[in-house]
Amino acid sequence: MNQERVVKAGLLGFGTVGSGVYKLVECQKDEMAMKAGAGLKIQKILVHNMNKKRKGVDQSLLTDKWEDIINDDEIEIVIEVMGGIEPARTMILEALHAGKNVVTANKDLVATHGHELLEAAEESGVDFLFEAAVAGAIPIIRPLKQCLAANEIQEVIGIVNGTTNFILTKMIEEGMDFGDALELATELGYAEADPTADIEGLDAAILTNRKVLHYSGHEDTFSDPMTDCRKCKGRFRADHIKDGKCPNCGSTDLTEPRPFNLMFKTTVGPVDNAENLAYLRPETAQAIFTQFKNVVDSTSRKLPFGIAQIGKSFRNEINPRNFTFRSREFEQMEIEYFCRPEDGLSLVDEWLEHRLCFYDEVGVPREHIHILDVPDGERAFYSKKTYDLEYEFPFGIQELEGIAYRTDYDLSCHQKGSGRPLEYFDEETREKFIPHVVEPSAGCDRTILAIICEAYDEEELVDDKGKKDVRTVLRFVPRMAPIKAAIFPLLKKNGEQVRIAREIEKTLQPWMSVFYDETGAVGRRYRRQDEVGTPFCITVDFETLGENDASLKGTVTIRHRDSMKQERVAINDLLHWLIARVR
């Protein structure tokens, strides 16, 4: 047949999905040309390892250089099937900005950065299509957007993940074991060779075996110096004593400092003895280290990779009076980032930048964060380099988090204590070694407090009559605001305004946290939302009904928290308008 046009594509990735795409294109090229009116040709395939032997593919198509695809003007479509967030996100953004259409099967990327990628596509006037990222390419998105556009769809229920659906079906209907079902899914190509994006989930116990904290060094070293005042019987951290005087009574009659271990002891089982001794975890890190080998063996992760956890930690503080900074129970956020020994020092600096970006994104500008390069002699004994990130709270400078290069200390200690190997085997270099660790460790409670302190503002206003007033407002970045939008009918006695406002609430609720309010004057409602940090207030008014201006029918007033300016947005565009601004 005479083929009028051939569309050339670049393929990113050649794993289970990538090789499947290539085979389909090759096997069905004539049929595709007939149905689509144009042929499709894979021009280049981006791979990680050029030395790996691959059957059934023209070797001349393979490249390990992204430039060969992005700089090829003949390539109109980029097909991304490599998975992961980076470098897929960067490559897709570059492709979109270069005027290339993009098709992706990357559910993780779409879920995390979908709005950013869609906006980039819109700016460049190209397509960003991700149907293949949902339910193994079962047509779901297009029918919802096009075929069913006239229908009022309340909800879609289901596990829209092909791998998970397959595994659960086999387990429920055929009684198959989970491991066997996963293995079969991998063999059939429903799951990647590394299926963790579909099924991974980890957690660690709060109750910690004594041996774990013994070999980690916590039993001997996890302590603060404690001193007592003989006069008032007060008990304090010795390093918080100033000028040798008791903070309570001013006496100088203090005991010599002695170490006080901060861990909470308990016993496991019915017998209260030393053999059954356990601790509430003082940090989340040690459970991650003891599970390191299990994670490597079960997920086939390649260095560098991280294991992150947010959870409760417990410390028996001597004097828990410094608000959230010295509490006996707190939320801790930790990442143990495992790497090759030679990469540890450089990764500390990389993680410093990542963490500063994080605080920027949640509303704590990096210029308001003090970076302390902890000098020798003041770092923890296991740390080769540490950065402390500090924030200037209204009551003084306090630490937000530490980024420490822990070397191989922890894994080496647990290997020695358990008698079991915790080395990592690098298949490419054939080396066996104990990975080093970079650890960002932050307090969730104090991070939230920093966000609140940064957002809090009192603004003096003057009305038309010259009367002064103070507006209290929490200027959260929209993604951090507890309530994204408030919805008001202008008059609660107007049945039509109330009905439309309730419909808007119902539409927005599945996508974001919203608040409906019809109590009091609308100005007071605005102020209440300012105080809790709601970035947008939506008012259904008489213009919405078309009573004052027919051209404004079907629109609502949106009031911006920070500027207090108002604009009108069509109800049909409202969801998209908000999503673009609050995520």
C-alpha cells in the first residue's frame, strides 16, 4: 500500500513494557497505517546499558544518549516507558518544550507531576497522553472525558492498576499464593521485572528488640547529661545550665552531671526480666537498617536508593518543657539513603539542596533557614559530615532537621551483632561492600510549626470611612492549606444560590478539602477563612443566577486570600482552575 506519511517516534526504555511496545509497532505497522492514516516507525530507543544483548530489535536503533532523541527533528513523538520520577520527568519536560508529543505509561510520574506536564504540553501546543498509565491501557480516561462528557458521573470505583487487579484475581478466584501470582504477572508482562511501583509498601515496628539498640550503640550513648539542684530538687540537662546556676532558684549547689539514657524501657511477654527487655524506638532509622537486606533481596533495588519513614518516636526527656522541641512523643521523618562509599560526601550536599527545595515548596523560604556546617568535635560520633538546618522561630532559633553522613557505621554494627552479612553485591562491578548512608532526619511537628510561623500575618486595613482594622491571615502556600476552598451562597435564604453552592461543594470534595459556610455576613465568612489559611473563597451570588448581568450567568466570584482581589470564573471551569492552583 502507498503510505502517505510515516510518524517517527523515540522510545525511552526497553524493559518489559518497552520491548512489548516495540514488538506491537513492528507486528502491526501495516494495520496501524491503515487505521490511523499514517505509519509509525521507532526511530531511536534509549537504553541504560548498550552492552546488554537484546533479541528481536535492530541494534542500530539503540542509544544511551538522550541527545540522540531530543535533538532529532524527525522524531515527533516520544514514548516514555522507563518508569520512575527521574530522569523521566526531566526528559518529558524537555521533549514537550522542544515541540514533541509525549505518550507515557508512567503512573507514578503522572500522579506526582501530572499537572506540571500537562501545563508544559499546553504551553507548547503538543499532546501529553497517559492512557497507558491507567489499568494496563484499558480505555478509561478517554471515554470519561469524551464519550461520557454529557453524563453526570459521581464516582468511579475500582483498582485501576492492571498488575494489582491480576494478582488479586488470581488469589481470590484461584487461591494462588501472592508470591506465585506476582511471579506469574511478571512472566506474562503485566508487571515489570522490578514491580515495586505496583505493590511496594513498608513499615517498621515501634517496639524495638533490645539487641537492635544495643548493637547500634543507643544503650551506651543515647543519653543526655543530667544534673540536680540540691536546693529546689529540680532536675535539668546539664548542657542547658547557664553560669552554673539553677534555672529555677538560682542556686549554684548542683550535682555533678551524669548520663541519663533517653530510651523508654518496657518488657515483652508475661515475665519481667532482663531477657524480655525492649525499648520504644528513639528513632525510626534502626528498623530501616535491620530491614535493609530484606528490602534489597525482595525488591532488587540498585544503589543509590533510599528508604523513608514517617512515624512516632519516643524519648524520655529529662525536662520536656521546650514545647515540641523536647517532647517525649513526636513525629519523625527520616530517609536512609544508601550509596557507594565514594559517593557519600557529595550526596550530603545534594541532599542539602533537596531539603532546602522541600522547605521552599511547603512555604519556608530557604533564605529564612540557617545552614550550620557542624564542625569536628560537635558531630555525632558516627557522622563524617553533618548539616543542621535551623529556623528562626518567634521564640528563637531552633533546629528543623539534620542531614548526616553516617558512613557504614550502622550496617557494620548490625552485621557484627547479628552475625549475618549485610553487604550489597554490585552485579555490574562484581563488588561486595557495605553501603554508606546519608540521612536527612526532620521533626514533623517542628516543620509544621515553622510553616505556621512563616504563614502567620497581621495586616492593618483601612475601610472607605477611614476606620482601621486588623486582619489575621495564614498565608499558607495553597498546597499546604488544610482547606483549599470555601464555598458560600451569598444569601442562605436564597434557595437557588444554596443549591448551586452545594453542587459545587459536591463536585470539588473528591478532589480537595473544601468547606461550606452560609452563616453570617459574607465579609465575616471571608475573615474566618483567612484565619485558617484557606487560599480561595467561592461565592454564589446574584450574578451566578444571571439576575444583574445575563452574561455572568453560570459564573462565581472567587476571592483571593492574600490580595483580597476578586475575579469571576465559570462554574464549568472551576475544578480545573482550582486544581491548577492548589496542587
